[in-house]
Amino acid sequence: MSALRDQVKMWAGQLIKTAKLSSWGQKWGTVNIAGAAVDTSLGQKASPQSVVFYQWQGFRVKPKLQGTQAVVLAPRSGSANAVAVACDDLTTGPQPADELEPVIYDAAGSTITFDKSGSVEINTASGATALLDSDGNIWLIPKAGRSVKAGSGVNDELDQIATKADVQSAMDAILSHKHPFVMGAVEVSAELAVPGVLTINGSPNCYARKP
């Protein structure tokens, strides 16, 4: 019975194993995994095994090699058909504390975090943040000294946004402006005649930072 168990373990080890990524293959989608440890003093040479790296459709990334472990399967126990179905380096990257709060991250330090509250937050390594909060608001926060640009990707087509408070202040100054005029021998002043009351209506759902 013991011999049979050992035989089953050996077969299972040939079909399913974990291995370190060692180098990239000659074409996209293939990666080499490290083979058994070698003793160079005996003239042994490393013999990495090439496997096909599978990922979910719609999401594709080239994982880092250093320190990454992959789960490798060998269909029909043939090394020529081996595939890597998952890989990770659990010593690096963000570590979510709660269940079902996925985080997408890159080597630069940018992250996309899905929070259990219902919010989605994008933090770039440069310091800019975009937050879609759980109440349905959208917050765009640039790095200090930078700006939010909307409507065009060409700087010459952009201009600074005037807020409601700025424009209302200018209109109030116009309404209160007085001009002197001469009535007989006496100079008096009168307010500029402006029909109606000028009021600025701001956007119902778009706001810009006050200068």
C-alpha cells in the first residue's frame, strides 16, 4: 500500500506542481520555469521547462519573474503540453484586509481598489486620484501643482474654468458701478442702469476648485 501511495504521489507531482518563473519564452504567452536544482561543480546545467501561460480573456499582464511562483499543470502528463494557470508573489503588492475587495496594481505603485462600501478608487504612482464613491459622486484630484483637464487633450484648446462665485462677483461689481454726471452746476453720481437682476446659475452637477 505504501509503495502504491508513493507511486500516486509521483504521478501527481508530474501532473500538478508549483515552480518559480525563470525567464520568458521566445514568443508571447510562453514562460520558462526553473527545473530541479543543479550542482554546477559537477558540470550540471540548468534545464528550464517551457510552459504556456494562460490568463482570463480581457485581462492580460506580464508578471514579474523574480520571486514569482506558478501553478503548473501537465495535461496527459506530457511536459510539452504544460501550462501555467496562476502565479503570484505573496511578498509584494497590496494586501486587502476584507473579502471580495479586489485590488489591481502595477510595478510603479498605481492601484485600482474596489471597496466593499461600493466605491472604486484609482490612485496613480504620480499622486493623482480618481474616486467613484458609494454615493455616486465622482472626485478627480490632481497631484499638488498639477491640474484637471477635461474636454480636450490639446492644451491650446483648454482654458481655466470660472466658478459661479467668480462670475457672480464680477456681475455684482457691474451692478454696483456708478457713473458721475452733471445736473446743472452740481456733479452727482448714479448707479449704472442695468435691466433686471443678473444672477449666475452654476452647473447642477459639475464643480471646479476655487482659485
